Amino acid sequence: MGEVLVTGATGTVGNRLVELLRDRGDTVRALSRRSGPGLVTGDLTTGEGIEAAVDGVDTIVHLATTNRDDSGIAQTLVDAIGPDRSPHLVLLSIVGIDRNPLPYYRGKLATESVVTASGVPHTILRATQFHSFVASLLDAQRYSPVLVAPSISLQPIDVDDLVGRLIELVDSTPAGRVPDIGGPEVRTFRSLAEAYRTARGSHRPIMPLRLPGATFRAYRTGAALVPGGPTGEQTFEQFLAARDSLVP
Ligand SMILES: NC(=O)c1ccc[n+]([C@@H]2O[C@H](COP(=O)([O-])OP(=O)(O)OC[C@H]3O[C@@H](n4cnc5c(N)ncnc54)[C@H](OP(=O)(O)O)[C@@H]3O)[C@@H](O)[C@H]2O)c1
């Protein structure tokens, strides 16, 4: 197995991916804008350090996100790879980005286009929302007397399950767009809020929320779901139980 560069290596997915790849003996360059033990420093916004980071690697897993339009940082990455190098570029994207006008999603669609147009051998995996992301939406309401639950359904996935799939893709040849992956259950947001409430031992009322507009309609009509697709195994309840067992 050759050398792997992980962008977004300090993030939610990257951190776990780097840990598991290193555990099995892979040589990993973990890209961050920061410097520190085990990190390779580079900034995909300015391009600083990126040529050196990509030089000589066999696989790149691109996970970095600016939480805005990420197509610019993807362009910086493929420009740094250049025409003379052909690592396998694995891009993590998001389910339903072509059915939802959310500006961040439009940027993700543009990011996919940058990769497909680059000529770099690649694999693109779209995933649903992470359990940790859903939990963060509920954690953010901790001082509210009610839990607001949008009237939508999601199919959240555990980061460990997603990382397992990413490792399979690292070990495979470039495949273009591969089947989307979601979590094991399609759940109303309300039922996810109920699970969260139970895990916290809380009795806060859950307030449904419906909003006008195309973004909300996209979620309501299943744009964030993976019907019949491959799924992870960990449920939201299992995620919450594992997370809460870590809280001192
Ligand atoms: N959240 C979800 O539910 C969800 C669902 C499906 C797909 N995704 C996608 O999965 C990917 C990974 O998400 P995540 O939640 O793991 O990300 P995250 O935790 O938000 O971490 C973002 C990462 O991007 C890096 N980064 C940001 N700006 C950078 C720059 N200019 N140059 C280099 N690195 C930069 C950060 O590194 P430093 O700060 O150390 O530089 C950090 O490691 C993203 O593309 C996201 O869109 C997310």
C-alpha cells in the first residue's frame, strides 16, 4: 500500500480515517492548516504547501471543507496534482446535492464537477448526514425550553461506518461515482429528537417546524435519503449511547 494524503484530516471524518489507516500500518500525510505532530501543513485556500503535500502520494482522500463553496479548494488540489501525476482521488460528497438548492450543496456539486473534469483518476462517494451532525443540531438547542424538529426525514450515518467504506475505496481502483451511502434507518427528525431526549433523560416538548421554500421541500420529499442503497450499521441510539458513555 502506497502513501495516502488525507485533506480535512483534523475534521470529524478525517480524524477517524487517519487513525484507522495508521492503525493498520499505512503511511498517511494528514493535511491541516496548522502544524503539529503527525500533521502536514498546507492551506487549500491559498495553495501554500499543497504541491509538496500531494507530491509522491498514491491516494488522496479529499475531506476538507470551508463550510462555504468548496469548489475553489478542490480546484487548488487538482491543479497541484497536475497532469503528470495520477494518484487516486477519493472525494466525499453529500447525498441529494443535485436536488437541493442549498448554497453549500451547490458548491458541493461544483466540487464534484471540478474533480470529474480534472482528468485525475477518481472515486466520488456521496453520504447522508452524520449522526454527530444531527446531534450537533440538537445540542445547539440545549438552552431552549423546547426541541425544534423540522418536519423532514433523514437517514443519518455513523462516521465509523462511513470511514469503513472510505477505506474500502482507498483499497480499490478509481470507480467514478459509486453508490451513495446512508445510515441503517430512515427516521423523521422528530423521532431522532425523541431518541436524543430519551438519551438525555429530558422531557422537553418537541415542536414541529415546517418552512416554505425549495430547500425545505427538497428535504421533505426525500432528497437526503438513499432508498435501497448501501447502509452503515450503527443506529442513532447506538451513536448517542457511545457518545454519552464518553462524557465524564
Ligand atoms: N456533516 C455531515 O453530516 C456531512 C455529510 C456528508 C458529507 N459531508 C462532507 O464530509 C466532508 C468532511 O466533513 P467533516 O465534518 O469531517 O469536516 P469538518 O469536521 O468540518 O472539518 C473540516 C476540515 O477541513 C479542513 N480545512 C478547512 N479549510 C481548509 C483549508 N483552507 N485548507 C486545508 N484544510 C482545510 C480543516 O482542517 P484545519 O482546520 O486543521 O486546517 C478540517 O480538518 C466535507 O466535505 C463535508 O461536506 C458532511
